[in-house]
Amino acid sequence: MDLLKEDKSVAWTKKAAFGEVRDRAFKAAFAMPQHFSAYAPAFEGILQPGVKVPFPPKWQDIETDYADAIRYVRVSILSYWALGGGINEIQVYPKE
């Protein structure tokens, strides 16, 4: 995540990684393993027990230590799980 000034130059940056190992959902999804061959090759290696998945059960907060005003927030997806690196929602709050 980058905080950008009015001229779109980077004022502050931080890398973050999201996700956690959640095997319970995978065990339930593959209760009938004979259907596993129906998944496309794009899913190979990601539908395995112990694989970190990017949907943790809560919001992910990124705290900043930048105190000046910023104009823009840029989020860059550098890697992704499965078929894409989509973002559902971003909320930006001022420090209190």
C-alpha cells in the first residue's frame, strides 16, 4: 500500500500479506474426492490442506506512521491466490 501526495509521488509505503491456513473448508469441499478431477488445472496446488488462503475471517488493518496529509491511496497486488487478486473493499480512516 502506498500513500501518495497531491503530485502522486509516494509519501509512505508498506508491504502487507494477508491470509491464513483454513483447512476445515477444504475438508468439507472435498467430502467426495471423486469429483476433484472436475476442477480446472488452474486450481492445481492451491486446493491442498495447509495452503494459506487470502480470506481470513475479519478485516485486515494496516496502521500507518505517516502524519502529513495525503491525497491518494494505491494498493498494488503483487501476488494472488487462485484466479485473481481482487479486492472487495478498502476503507480509509483518519487518525484520531
